[in-house]
Amino acid sequence: MIRRLLHALPVAAILIGAWWGYGALTAQSDAALRAQRPVWERCPGSLDVQCARIQVPLDHGAPEEHTIDLALARLPARHPEQRLGSLVVNYGGPGISGVRSFLWDPEPFNGLRARYDIVAFDPRGVGESSPLSCRPSGEPLPYLRVDRTPETPQEITALVKARNEYADMCREQESFHLPHVTTKATARDLDILRSALGESTLNFLGSSYGGGLGAAYAELYPDKVGRMVLDAPATSHTPSLHSGTAVSDESIRAFVEDCAGRPDCPLGHEVDAGLETLRAFVAGLDSRPLDVSGDRLDDAAAVEGIQQLLRDDWPGLRTALAKGLKGDGSPLHAAATSLNGDVFFSRDAHAAISCADDAARPDPEDVARQAEIARRTAPITGALTVWSALYCQGWDPVPGAALPSRLSDGPAKVPPILVVGVDGDPVVPYEGVRELRATLTGSVLVTLRGHGHTAYRSGLRCVNEAVDAYLLEGRLPAADVECGPADDGGS
């Protein structure tokens, strides 16, 4: 679903900033915040979607000090007489604007809208909810100007310096907000939103990071969980220090195996030979990047483009590789940079939220050792994957902000939750999804046998029917469900 947001810029996304205006910091009691009610008005550029905002505490530990605005968008239920309440949705991220995403394309929720008010929101620090900004508009990220798969001491020093520079920029610009843009703070915002919507429990559909957000909410408010779907839940959203022996090119191998059976495969029709062709192409870009419209496609950017297209656009990846092998790196570069400066996504918010949540700060020397191992175990993606462990280099973690990988306060207290996972997901490890589901007593796992990222509304009827039956009728499958291509009837 997320990738669909990257192909167009709606007029509403341009106008909405002016509609919201500026939300000044004020003071409110927790009781007053929970008693507020959104004032819904038609969103600019939309005939059906309504916009509103509520206030939440900047610091949930001191709600009486300051509040910030939380931007909302809603489609009311089509059949009010059968209304089940509100269904809050989160598209993932962190850093994705739920309001702008929803305004651009509310269609995926048409079926659920029969009985729910569908409510999207911008998490704190994102979109129109006190958005973070670490850099002047158009200013490049410092770490994109250096080698992100360093092999020499000088290159390592340059990468660490660039990561520190970016963290310093954000600290200088946003020191007031940074300690408060954690996922747990957003989960607490969700409970104020639940109350403001007049709901006794939270009905929630979260994808990827949104699934991790739902898990955080269940950890904090187990007695307030309503019908909750966690689709490919990411309970950690920063690259940790990977063991060089643990990383793999498994998702790329699956793509090459599929490609090899197609007449137009740019990598040929032998899987191992195709993998070697791809490895050599990426490796060559380290010292000889391709010029792309005033920028360049180096090995790191090529891997990022490949990984982005691996999520849900294998035909696009075949086309991009065909052009890349002929010296045209523009399609891969476009995929790699598709989120840079996008109105739907904030890299600054992604970094701030991710690095507030994750306290890990690996030693660059340890990362270098693991990267050398990864170059052998995963020749195409391994080096960048491991070096991405420095993502939060220089950032200040927020104590107590870590997302739960399991519900430590007692899974028996949490009502049944529907967990959805893809066993070949290139973004969220399936094993982590299974581990989370194992802590949820009475819950059910729906598994899509495939290779995309997230499963609901990916085109497989088996998954869609299981999710819709649970959300609309309260029917959980009697046991875990496996869905595969043979079950595909479209939807």
C-alpha cells in the first residue's frame, strides 16, 4: 500500500498545510484532553474525506505543561445503522503521513467503511502533527555524500563523521521535540484519540511500523484493545548490528529464480549466473558509479533501489536492472530516492523516531568486522545491510522507549489479535512476526507465502477475507492460516 503513494502528488497534499495552520503550544489536563471531540470539516480537495485535529500532550508525563496538535482524517461509515465504531489505521513508517496517504487514496478501505468510520492520523513529528525538520528544504543528507559501504579507515571515518553531522543538525533544530517523538508516546496519543472518538476500545489496523505501534499500544493498554490487525508488524525499525553470518541475499535469490524463467530476464536464465551478474554490477558501482541527472548511482544506492522494488514491483525491478546493465542507472536511482523529500514521508521524522526508540549504538570497528563477513555471506546486500547499523550514530536514545518484541505484561490480558505476516518479506523478518504472535494468547497468524512487504490488500483473497471477516464480523480463524498463490482469486 505504501508504495502506491509514491506515484502522484495530489492537490490536497499541497493545500492541507495551509488548512491546518499553526498549532500553538497550550496547557490542558489529561481529563480535558480525553474529553475533547474532533470538529470535522471537509478536507481541501476532497469531496468525502473529513479533516480535524485534536490536542495531545507534548510530554505524557506532564500533560498539563504543553500540548501539540494531532492531525486527523476520516471517512464516515456508509451504513450508520450497522456502524461498529471507528477503525484507526496506520500506514507504517515511521515518518509516513497518514492524513496525506488517506487523502490520496482511501479506496483500500472501502469494504471496511461499510461498518466503520475509517480514521487516519499523522503521528507526532510527522505531516501536520508538529512536524520535525532537521534541514533546510532540499538540503541533502550528509551521509549520502560519502561511501556508505566503506572499506578503508578513511572511508569509515568519513561515514561516522557524516552520521554525527546529521544527528547534530537535528539536535540543533529540534532539541525541544526530540525526547518526545517516541513510538510509545504515539501509542499514548492513540489512547487519547480513542477517547476523543468516543470509543471504549481501540479498533486498529496497522501495517509494518504501524503493526509495531499496535503492539506498543497493546502493551500499554491491554484492556483497551478492540479488534486489532497487525500486518507485518515491525517491533524494531532501525537496523541493528547484524551478524555478518546472519544476513543473506535470500529475497534477491527468489527474485532471480523468478526472473530466470521469463523470456525478458536481463540476468539470463541460469540462477547462479544471474546472481553473479547482479553481484558484479553492484560491486562495480562502488568505484565507478553511474551519473544520473546531476547525482550518481553508487553500490549503496543501487542496493537501496533493488530493495525498494523487491517489496512489491518485480516487473519494475527487471526493467531497472535491464537499463542499469546498459549504463542507465536512472530507474534504480529513482527507486532508491523515491522517499527523499516526498510529501508523504519525512526522513527526518523517521530518523528521530527510530533513534529515540532504539538505544543500540554499535562500535564502528565491530560493524567493520561484521561487514567483511557479510560481503561473503550476502555479496549483493550484505555490506550495506551491516553498515546500516550506524543509522543512529550520534543520536541520543530516549530511556524506556524501546518497542516490545513480546507483550511482557502478560499476553492473557490482551484480547485476541489477528497477526499477518509474509514468510519472504524483504523488510520485516517473518521469524519476528511469529515470535510476536506466540506471545499473544488466543490470537491467530495469517501467513502469506510470498515475497512482498505486508499482505492485506496485496491482491490475495485468502488474506483479505480473513482480515475482513475478523474486523467486520469479529470472526477469528479457528487456527493459523496459510495463504499462497494457489489461493489467489483476486480482490
